[in-house]
Amino acid sequence: MECMRTPFTRHLGPPCHYSEHNHFKRRISSIPCYKSTNASCRLNLTTVVYPMHPVNLKNKDCRAFAASVDLEEEEEHSSNLPEGPTDDASGRTISRKLTQDELKALLADSERLKLTKKLSEANQHNRFLKRQLQTKDDALVDFKSQLAVLELELQALVSLAEEVVSSGIPPDSKQINGNYVQAHLLSRLKAMHEKIKEQIVDVDSFKFQDVTVTWVGMAESVQVMGSFDGWSHGEELSPEYAGDYTKFSTTLKLRPGRYEIKFLVDGEWQLSPEFPTTGEGLLENNLLIAE
């Protein structure tokens, strides 16, 4: 305990009048006071009255009282106060049981954290797949450009071969399968030119295209599911508010073909009148055509 002693000069006051009951003079004196820097040490200043001359204390009306004040005990008492949970009379810790609503809230928070973690992992995997698709799409575009250059060169060679054939073939020219070399070369160049054209078309069929999907109505969340990803994750539609209705839309990267889709609106399956339908009953879906 850190205490600072503040000295007070003992002051003996003037003699007071005789006590009405004990008939002796008394004086007022002050006692030393200890001022502590600790808030738990507090001491009240008490005025002490004592007689100037010895008196007979045998009088039953006169009693001597003494009380010791220990600052350390007070500090010890204050420091021993419990800071944790309160105890009952038997010394056992009082514990409050959680209500049913609190337990449900804790379980809901735990499940929400698990779902959020799974959703985050799914989104990361989805972004990774999109990056891979974009890389392959770029490779296809590069390959298509190379095929286009080759197709132009073959077209120029075909034109030259046609000019050679049209200018006349010398009688002593070599023949292959009954045809002159010039005519045979022209036919082979034309065949290669057609194959290059077909490969360019095939590359276009592998290239992803941006297809816009929309759904109009009043809803909080709309998701499009379909055969474009095996009915697995789907794609979330972004809302655009327009007065009395809301237009939800998204852009899908699809290869040319026919796809079956269906909209998940606020947890319920719905069809859109803006797309044609295929199938019947529970198997009825919207038809999305990517050209």
C-alpha cells in the first residue's frame, strides 16, 4: 500500500466550558491523518475530546472507548472482493441457463458461418473455372486467327492454279490419274481450302459467346439454373428496378447450342414467358438457344 503521510501540527484549543454532566475541562485535538494515493484507502478525520486534568473514570456515566483503524486491513478487504460471477449463500457459483431462443440463435449463427464458408469456397472455385475458360477461349481465338491466315493463303494459291489451268496446258505435261499436273494441283488446293473453312467453323462452335438471360417480376432473389452447368450452381441475376416491376438479368458464356433452363425465384421454380418451353409437367423447362 502506497501512503503519503500528511503531518498535522497538534493544536490544543482553548479551554472549553465545564461539561454539564462530568464537570471537567476539555480540549479539542487533531490526530495525524494518512492520505493514500490508492482509492481503496479512505480514513475519516475524527475529532478527539479529552480532559485537561485527570478525572475520576469510576463514574458510570464516563466511559473510555478505543478503536483501532488499520488502513492495510481496509485495503486487503477491498482487494479481496470477488471480480468474477457472484456466489450464493452456499458458496456455489450462480449460472444462468440459456433460453430456447438463445440456443436457436447460437445454432443459427453457427450454421450461417458454415454456409458462408462453403459459399466462399464455391465462389473461389467458380472464379478459377472462369479464368480457365477465359484462357482456353483466348487460345481458340488465336488458333482461329491462324486458320484465317492459312485460308487466305490457300485461296491465293487456288486463284493462281486456276490461272495456270486456264492459260493452257502444254501437250507434253505430266499426268496424274489421267489428269494433268496443273489440274491435279488445282483440285488438291481446292480440297484443302474447303477443309480449312470447315475447321474455322468448328473453332467458332467451341468459342464461348455472351448470352443475356432476363426475368421480369417482383422478387427478392432470382437465380437461373440449367443444363449449361449440369444444374449444379446456376447464375445469380442482378436486379434493375423500374417502377412497378423489377428486371433481373445476367450474362452467360455459352457455346452455340440448345440449353434447358429454369428460374429459381425466392426459392420456388418458375418459368419465364419470354423463352420457349420444352417438356411437360415437372420436366417442363425454358429453352435457351445460343447461336
